[in-house]
Amino acid sequence: MNNSLKNTTRLIGAGLRALLVLTVVCGVIYPLVVTGIAQLAFPGKANGSEAKADGKVVGSSLIGQTYNLPKKDPNNADEAAVPDLKWFQPRPSNGLGANTLNTQYQLIISGATNLSGDNEKLIKQVKDAKEAVVQDNSTPGHPVDPADVPADAVTSSGSGLDPQISPAYAKLQVNRVAERNHLDVKQVEKLVADHTDGRILGFMGEPGVNVLKLNIALKELTRK
């Protein structure tokens, strides 16, 4: 009985020592070393890829956001904010639906709609989004053909937080953005071209345009 008690005590002691050592190594030393290396080698990415305008952090280049006018009545939860059409607009962010926290780029959780391609609700969302894109981006002398509306203009991403849009969707918005900001179309086209990222390593993924970075550059252009 005494030997059994001693063995048990020894095993418990060894387990506690191992727990202490592993806690210090894995829970303190390792995170501090990795954090230190990240801060030295990749400070921007380590701190959340912050995007700044006028010296202030306005978002992360990794997370999409909406560009809406303030609500007429901030106390009215049912009132929808109106898209501010002087800015480039992101892709929709329907996420998991209005009955969850994952709508319109809220960051509590992320996810797609999980609706099938033949779901009536999803079909209506896409049709309504296409009508809005055509209406919002049609300017005098430059009507938008519904056939030219790209898929990312009417569908949300898998995470619902995608910060990028396709070059096609960015170009579709050029005339409207130029008109709303009293800019030459060529200026805005160049802005889009300058902020179009190519494929990763030249062959992975598709070209994209980071909407937040593009709008920050647009704001600077309107000041000149």
C-alpha cells in the first residue's frame, strides 16, 4: 500500500512538473519568440494588416467593409443604410443570414449563405443585387448591360468577409465613381489598374482589387 501511494505521488509530481515546464515553454516562451520574430520581420501583417488614411486606422486590408451613408435615424434598427455611391462598392456580404451575427461584414463569425444554387431565396438575392448594380452604375451615355455584371458583384464570398473584388467589377464601377467625384474617367481607370493585384506567384488564384486600398487612394485623388 505504501509503495502504491509513493508511486502515485511520484507520478503526480512528475506530471505536475511536466505541466509546469510545458506551460512555460509552449505557453510563454514559444509565443513570445514567435511574436518577436513576427514583429521584426513582418510588423504590418503581425498587427493585422492595418490600413490607414489621414494618419488613422480605417480598417484591415484583409477584411472587407461596407461604404454606406449614415442612417437617417440611427435609433431605427430596421432602416437600411444607403450605399454611398461615390466610393467603390465591395461584393455582397449576406453571410449566414439576417438571423445571425454574420451579415454585412460583421466580424463576430464568418461564413457563406449555405444556400443551394436553386434556392429561391438565393436566386432572389442575386436578381435583386444584379438590378441594383445595373441601376447604380448606369450613367448618362454609359448604361450597364446586365450580361456584363460579374458574379462577385451579386454573390458573397465563402467567408462573407472578402476584401477584394474582381477587376471586371471594379471597371464596371469606374464611370459612376468618376461622375460622383467629378473626376476624369481615365484617372479612375488608372487608379483601378494601379491597385489590381495579380495572381499569387503568377499562377495561383485570380487577379483582384482590394476595395479598401482603392478607396483610400480615391480619397487622396479627390484632394488633388
